[in-house]
Amino acid sequence: MQTDVLIIGGGLAGICAADQVTRNSRLRVDLLQDGSGASPFIHGFCLPFGPGDSPSLLEQDTLAAGHGIADPRLVHTLCAEASSLPAYFQELGLDLDGGPEGIRRLQPLGASVPRVVTLKNDSGAALLSRLRKQLGNTGRFREHARLRAISLLKTGDRVTGARCFDIRGRRWIRLQARTVILASGGFCGLFPFSTNSPDRKGDGIAMAAQAGAALTDMEFIQFEPSAAVWPPSLYGKSVITTMFYEGAVLRNAEGRRFMPDYNRDAECCSKEMLSACIHREIQNGRGTKNGGVYFDATAVPDSMLHGVYAPYFNRYQKAGIDISRQPMEIAPAAHTSIGGIRINTRCETTVPGLLACGETAGGIHGAGRLGGNAGLEVMVFGRIAGRCAAEQAQEQAAVSESDTEIPAGNPTTNLNLEEASRQLSAVLGRCMNVVRNGRDLKTGIAETEGMLSVLGEDGDCYEQQRLSNDCRTALAAMKAALRRTETVGCHIREDADPA
């Protein structure tokens, strides 16, 4: 199989990239989409145009949230390109939510002013639906729901496609392309307790690294402080933290509000501080019976619970909990892998022919991500990646369609892959949790290296190769965490070197 631009990942970053390729060229686009990802759950995103706000203030807040680790050029691009989004939404026929008083803005944690806006109160799903419909009308866009890339193909130093597995047909396929965009999301699905779906694991970052692409900031994992631990039907689902600016508070199992003990701004602090404080309350025996603390939103005005926060109110109501009267039980869960593939402001990696965007890319957020910037990032850099890919692909000769189907070989293995996957998840839960230490990291690295040696570097078993990719990505994260011996942002070392 051959195409002009191959996009690996069907979330909002990949769909935005596909949209820009078709707008800026006559090229064909093939997109691999296996799994739901996080994009349908994007509630809103930062737009720095409200009262007292500006792109420069957003840039300042973003750099502060990154604790001096973020790449300033990427941050500047993120904030400057935000100015193009309102017109883009209007072109798509989507209006920013609001009322008689104007556009509605929420204040995210770490922000100087309210700036998170929404579309139809369900931004990610609304954008995905509208863009997919538009792409379907181009006649140059194909989406493959059951084709998953496992490794990248190279011709010389240049990436020229991907080796993919057809899950339905149980066969391997070479999908060749002039340019490849990796938009396959982060790797927090590897953790035992995560807000991510289990299909979001380590393939994208491992594929890029195996092809020679540089990685960056892999030690930084942002934990969502407010992920449900009860009821079971909502396990891992997050609750938006902008509610803390509307009257919500955190309470321990004793019913006592504890955040003022740790921080003068109480709950209105960074996600990493919230996660660390909740973790400490639980570790010190003041957690709930289900292993969390209480998120008490009963002081949030009913008009907001039934308005901007209706998705959360309705979610809990279906589970038999009225959050206007009852608290939610939550705990920190692995949420965003802030690091990833190193890119420049054109989304180019260190390997020719390969671009990256969305959570697969690193360097944008540094050691901590400002609330609302995840949605902004996928929009901004997804669109940039698409424009750059179109430009690059038009400069490359068309690929030949030869020898594209690979013999299936042995699609099974005698290894217990389910048990190995659980073992890897347990290692990350122990070594890369909210708080880390060098002893556990060294043990986890040794265990994961042992698993990878058993799995082997090559083979025909699809599930075995996916797990190998997961191990490589986990190793990159743990090794980066071991090298950084100080505490910074969401990387908290209980054995940190003294200042």
C-alpha cells in the first residue's frame, strides 16, 4: 500500500494535520486510527483573548508552569498561533460557548486569568466530528480503523512509511509514504491507574526512537489529581479542576479540608502540587476506603453544574451520584506524558521524513503542563504538522508500491504476554508514581530490561512486538527519571539531591 502522507494516530492532532494537508495540497492522506484516544474527552482549551489576557501572558504562564524546562521557541509558537483558532472555528461552523454576557471562560490551574473556552460544551468530540466530515468530502482521505503501525520504514536516513499489522486480516503490511506524521498520543495507558484508555501505550515513541529520533523530557508525567476511584463504572475518569475556582474543595476521609495545610492558595495551585498533597494524605492513612480523597463540589453553583459542568454532573448522575449533594472519591492518576519526541517549531523530528505532534511530541510543556494547554497544543501543532508535511511531501518523489504485503510468519507466541503486560504496568506504578526514588527506578529498569530481552527485538507476533515497544518507552521514561536527581515540576524525587 502506498500514499503521499501517512498519519499515525486518529486523535485531534492527527485529524487537524490531515485537514491541513488536504487544504494545502492535492496530496493523498492515509490515517491509521486504532483506538479512541483522549481527544473525544477534551473539554476546552486556552484562548488568550479575554479581559486582561494576551498571547504574551499565556506564554508567561506556560513557561512558569514548565519550571524553566520547556523549549521557549515551542512555547512562543503555541501561544502566538492561538490567534488563528477563532477564525478557524468559525470556518468550521463552530461557535465558542457563551451567553448574553459573551464568551464563557474558565480559569485553569496555574493560569493568571480565566481563558479556557469550549465548543458545544464538548470541544474534542465536536471538532473531530466536524473535521472528519470535511475530510470525507475531499476524496483524498482514507482512514484505517484496524491497521496499527508497529515500526517505521526507512530508505537511507529518511523515514518512508511504516510496517503495520492488519488486525482483522492478521497480516503484516508495508505502508509506504513520502512523509510520515506521528500523532499517536502519549503512553500513560501503560500505568495501572490512568485517565487514558488502555490502547494509548508506547508504540509511537518507541517507533520514533528505534528509527533514530531524539526524545526529550521523558521523566515528566503529569498526574491528574482528580481521577475517580469510585464507583467502578467511572474508574479513572477525571473531574475538571477548574471547579476549584468555583467553590469545590478537597477533603480527606475525616471530612477535613486539607489543602490549606499545604499551600496558601489551597486547591487553586498546580496539578503537580495537588497530586503530591493528595498522595501524601492517602499515604498517611487519611484516604477513603476506596483509596482516594473526597472532591466536594457541593458549593459549586447549580447553574454551573447543570451548565458548563453538565458532562461531569450527568456522568455521575448516571452512576447514581448527585455531585451537587455528594462528594466524589478521587485520587491522582497518570494523565499526560509531557515528554516525547523532540520537535522544532515546524514539528520536524531529528529524522528526515518524520514529523510529530500532539502528546507524542515533547518539549512544549517542560516539567509541568498548564491547564487547558493540552487542547490548544493538539490544535496548534497538529495544524503546523499538516502544513509542513504537505510542503515536504510535494518535494519528494512518489513512492513505489512494491512488495507491500509481508508474509504473516508465526502470529502467535508461547510467552504469557498478558502476564508480562501486567508486570510492566506494576513496575511503572511502583517506580514512576507521583513520588519516585532512585532505588525503585533502578530495580524497575532492571526488571524491564529483563522483560525486553525475553521478548526479543524482532518477531512476527503482533502482540509481542507491541509489548516490546511498551517496554522500550517505559525504559526511556525510567532512565530519564533516574538521571534527573532533583525534584522539579511533576518529577518528584523523595531522595532528591539537597540544594
